[in-house]
Amino acid sequence: MKLFLLLGSISGFLSVAFGAFGAHALKEKLDEYSLGIFHTGVTYQTTHALALVLVALLLKWYPGAAGLSWAGWCFFVGTIVFSGSLYALALSGVKVLGAITPIGGVLFLIGWALLAIHAWKVVS
């Protein structure tokens, strides 16, 4: 639980820092398309930082729920792969980096599915 709270908090902090960096420092350096790519990375990082905090809170109530832990790891690794590849693509312009972005997206989908399965089990 503590680990996901820590990872979510750090990821949230970094998403705000990256968002400010993109809005100010990169505004004059990147074209509109690349700034959009960078912003997409920030948006998904912020969303999944909050998802990590949610997982941490849920693990407080359901400490033995392995599906929740797997969801947290999917959100964490998904953020690194998805947002990280978009940041690298936007900053470098190397298009092949965009090819790994969907792997992070699939991890996000798995994480949300695991969260939904946990919710279904708890409500049923």
C-alpha cells in the first residue's frame, strides 16, 4: 500500500513538473504537433498517478487483494512505457519510439480491467 501511494505521489509531482516544463520551456522549442504529444503523456501520467493513489487506498481496505497489486503495477509500468515513450518521441522526434507507446496503453487497460474485476467481486 505505501509503495503505491509513494509511486502515485511521485508520479503526480512529476506530471505537474513535466506539464509546466512543456508549457513554458518547450513552448518555443517544439512544434504544435510535438507539444500535443508531450501533453498527451502528461495527461495520462496525471490520470494514472491518481489511479495509483486509488489502488493504495483500496489496498488499505483489502490488503490481500492480489488483483489490486497487479493493477497498481500495470498503472506504474504503463506510465513509464506510455508517457515515457511520448516524452521521448516529442523531445527527440524519433518516430520509432511511438511504436512502444501502445504497450503502455495495454498495461493501462489491464490495470483498469483488474480494478473492475476487484470492484465486481467486492460488490457481488
